[in-house]
Amino acid sequence: MDEKILKIRKHLKKKLDPYRYEHTLGVALTCQALAMRYGFDLEKAELAGLLHDCAKRFDGRVMLEKCERHGIVVSEGERRDPSLLHAKLGAWYAKEKYGVTDVEILSAIACHTTGKPGMTLLDKILYVADYIEPRRNKADNLTEMRRLAFLDLDLACLKIMEHILSYLESRDCSIDAMTVAACVDMRRIVKEGADCRLEAKKEEMTDESTGKRNGKNCRRRSGGEKRRGYKGY
């Protein structure tokens, strides 16, 4: 195992409460599994998973103060619910305290709570892994999401976003605008993907149909020529 990963694990074990640390390891493992499925760098996926909650040891008030002190932009939704800030603050800690400079990793950590429009593959991997990791047990759609995550990552992202929004609305909780924007964008991506697959299927069926007709005509012509040749002979 990479020495840097080991050092981060040891440090996090000291800083996070036992439940949060176990959750972190579960997310890191799930990130690696999804990275294998979708052909992404395993080490980068693991690092994103390990550090995604590194700032969650602080309460909301402290996170808000730290974000303001370090010049991290805070939205109105985040001011209403400062717990959301652990993602942005976590990205800052990953860079400034743990020496992570990879922009893909920092982006995934920064948006793993709300999502965002234009999510990268690693953004999606971490977002989904945080929801489905093995120690999660409260969401009523976990079994389906765990299955779907390895079949269609975009659709899994969308279904998770829709479920979270529905849950927040049912509890009359504050909803961050970024979560809504992310869901709208993911819905567009999923629809475009479905349209592309449908178009490809139509073209495939047309090609097969054309090939069958051409093959049949060729066989008829070939047979006719043989009969004419035999008669002439």
C-alpha cells in the first residue's frame, strides 16, 4: 500500500470518531470497486474516498468560521445548513493539510454532498460510493442503488439525487440550490444517454434488416444465374 495512504489513514483514525472512520474506509473501498468497474485510477479513487469527510470532525459553527477565515465561498443554503460545508472545507484540508494537488480529487471531495452540474467520473464515483458504502443501512432504496451503481453510474447518481430531494422535501428541510441544479443536469445526461442508445439500437436494427434483404436478393440472383447457366449448358 502507498505510504501516503497509510499516513492519511493513521491521521484520520486519530481525528475522526470511530463510526466516521469506519464509514470513511467503507467509502474508500467502494470508490475503488466503482473505479475498477468504470476504468478509473484506483489510487485517486481511494484517496478521494479517504479524505471526503476529513473536515466532518467540526460542528457547523466551526466549519462556517473556518470557511470564512480561509476565503471559501459559502452559499445561502450552506449558511442555513452549515453541515454541508464539510465538503468544501474538506477539499481545502485535502490540499492544504494532506498535500493533495490533483484537481479531480479536490473537485470530487468538494461536491460529494450536493453534487454539481457537469460532474466528472470521479465526482460521480465518490457521490455514489458515499451513499452505498457497506455500513450504510438507513435509506430504503440501498439494495437497488447498490445494484444500479455497477450497471449505470449516471442513472444511479440521478436516482440518489431524486431520493435525497424527496426525503428533504418530506421533512420540510432546507434544500441547497446546488443539489437541485445537479439533479436537473444529471436528468439531462441520463435522457441524452437513453436517446443515444435508442438511436443506436434503431440503426442496428435497420442495418440488420438491410443486410437480410440484401442477402436474400443475392441468394435469389445467384440461384437464378445458376439455373440459367444450367439451362444454357
